[in-house]
Amino acid sequence: MTAPLLLALIVAAAWAGPAAAQTYTFTPQSSKDLTVTFQIQREGGSRVLVLGEVRNASSLPCERVVLKAEGLDENGRVVSRARAYVQGQVAAKAVAPFEVRLASTGNERRYRVEIETFEFLSTSRRPESGQ
């Protein structure tokens, strides 16, 4: 009695398996058209304010831009880190300001800011003007 039930379950799984499986295609986007410039302002002994802008040289707008700011010691090791979003979209051929607040350890000798994640809008997702 269990053999027919087992056979039925195997047939059902084989039939439903391909229908339940989905294939996703991921096309990586390059950040080569996005550049970051920044300056550092110390706020007391334990806070650093990173002010800068993201420049989008692409012909597509960009959104969901996340920046990672890191403080590095004299050996290049990360001793502090913070992340921040760029507000809204970075329009095509435009710049957008950003601000990252970083808790300082006091051992930072230099800083770096990188674009961690982003998404270029495809032409089909561009916002229409006037709306």
C-alpha cells in the first residue's frame, strides 16, 4: 500500500518540480559611471562627518545608492565604518549630495568612501516628466 503512494508522490513531485522552479537572470551593473568626492569634518573627539557628492556620468538615472565610509589606521586597517543612503535619485549626468556620520575611534589616519550598492533605472522605468 505504501509503494503506490510513494510512486504517486514521486510522479507528482516530478510533474510539479519544473513548474515550481523559477529561473532568474541577473545582469550586473557597473559603477564605472558613478564617482564619489568627499571631505571630512571632525565634530568633537568622537564624531566625523563625511560630506560629499555622487556624480552620475551615465545617461540613465540611478537610485538606491548606498555608500560605505571607512576610517583607516596607519596600516590601512578599517577601524570605523558607517553606511548611508543617497536621498532620492541621482539623475542622469547630474550630482547628488550625501552625508555620512561616522563614530571615530581616534585611530583614523585617512578615510575612504565607496558606493556599496546602486541600481540604474532602465529606460522602461524612467519617471515621466510632468508627473
